[in-house]
Amino acid sequence: MTVLDIAAPIVVFDVASGAGLADVPALLLSAIGPALSTLLSVAVRRRVDEFSVFILTLLAIGVVTSLFFDDPRLLLLKDSAVTGLVGLVFLGSLLAPRPVMFLFGRRFATNGDPARIAWWNGLWQYEGFRRAQRGMTAMWGLGLLGEAVLRAVVTFRLAVPTMVVVNAVVPAVAIGVLILATVVWGRASARAGRAREAAAAPLSA
């Protein structure tokens, strides 16, 4: 998946450009790798869940909107706009009954098992769990929005081939950092929850 998401866009763009293809069609071809990555993930899991639908929807929006651009820099800017939109969706979900990270966390923590899904849904009754899910959702929203703004600023300052590398590497690094922070936060939240349960046990006894 790393090869398809990061290396493939860079290699495909370089090969297409070297073959004489203009920047815009070369950029469109470079999206093949990430699209294959998502489709392979769905095929391996043999299940389409909220996360898969979300990613496939973003890819579809990206492909359709790309047809209306004839400037390579606007096409590159489109990628930042999509990431920023995702960040806004995360932040907007804080107003919903369940934030986005609760849905994504359920997908990765349960692997679709009905018993574990019921267990995950039941965790929402705990204030600490709700606070952690909303906090992580805010972190992802602000992180994605900040990364999108940064990439949008440099889009018109760097050469197109350089921006192809930036567009492939920077989002992957940002998401990697956010995932690491989410894992650390989730483990700390779980330890705090177990500590509260242990402290409450003698009182209930």
C-alpha cells in the first residue's frame, strides 16, 4: 500500500512526463496508484464499511473535479482542497451524536465482528471514552486542515515535479504522525479507564 500511495504517483508522473505527456494528464495518471490501493484494501477485506465508502467517495470526487482543470497547479491545489474538506468534515462531526473518529475507531478495533461492534458501541456510555473520541476527532480535523493549508501555500512556490513529490509524501507523513498520536492517546485513555474501574471496584463492593 505504501508503494501504491507514495511511490507510484511519483514514478508514474516521471514516466508519463518523460514520454512527452503534458503535466495535467500526467498528474491524472499518477492518481492510479492511490485508487488501486483503496480498491485492493476493499478486496482483501471483502467488505465495504464506512471508512471504505469515505475513501472511495473522496477518490470519485477527485476524479470528477480533475476533469475541469487545465492548469497543473490548480489540479495540485485540488488535492489540498480535498484534504482540507476532510478536515472540516472531522471538525463538523463534533456537532453530531457520534464524531468521525468513533466510526473509524470501530472499523479498526472490531474488524467487523458483531460482538466487538456491540462492545465498541457500549463504550460510548463512559465519559472518558466520549471525551477521547471527540478530542482525537478535533486533533485529526485540525491536523488535516493545517496540512492542507501548508500544501496549498507551497503549491504556487515550487515546481510541478517537486509538488508531485510533496503531494505524495507530506500527506502520508502527516497521517502517520496523526495515527501515532491516536494510538498513544487511545492507549492512555484505556489505561485511565481501567484505573477508574479499579478505583471504583472497592466502593461498589
